[in-house]
Amino acid sequence: MILAFDMTNSDSAHVPINAALLRAMALSGQRVRMHADPSHLAALGSVAGVECQPMPLSPLYRWKTHIVSLRRFRQANLRRDPTSNIVPPGNAPQRRT
């Protein structure tokens, strides 16, 4: 499964680029899930082979595309669909040193 997150844009901002990237990802034959603000998903419309998962945006990072927030990503990931094959934070195998 390919997960895509847009954690900064809402409404129609960046829609043409996101739609093109999602179409390219869908060509892989894997399931693709897009997590984004509900208004952004509505502006994207239906993209063949892509599931949409609404995710409210944090006001701390809206329009700040230069900031990558691990905290925000982890919060969104904790609310994920339990049937996906992602290991929840804290459950990943530990590295041996």
C-alpha cells in the first residue's frame, strides 16, 4: 500500500500536482490512500485507484510546506485504518546495536 499525505494544503491549492502524482502512484498496481483535509479531497475529486481518507489540518503547519512535522505525521498515523499494513509508532522492531 502506498500512503500519501498532504498535511498543509486545503481547498484547491496544489490539486493539479497532487492529482498527477496520485494517478502515477495508482499505476503501480498497489492500493493508494490519500490523507488530506476534507476540502482538499473534495477539490481533488475521484482519482481512479485512490482511496481518500479525511484528515483535519493542524493550524500550526497550514501553508507551511517547508516544515515537516513528525509529530503531526504520527498523530495522523495513529488514527489510521487498522487493516493497513503499517506498524504503529512504538511497535516497530528495535535495532540491534
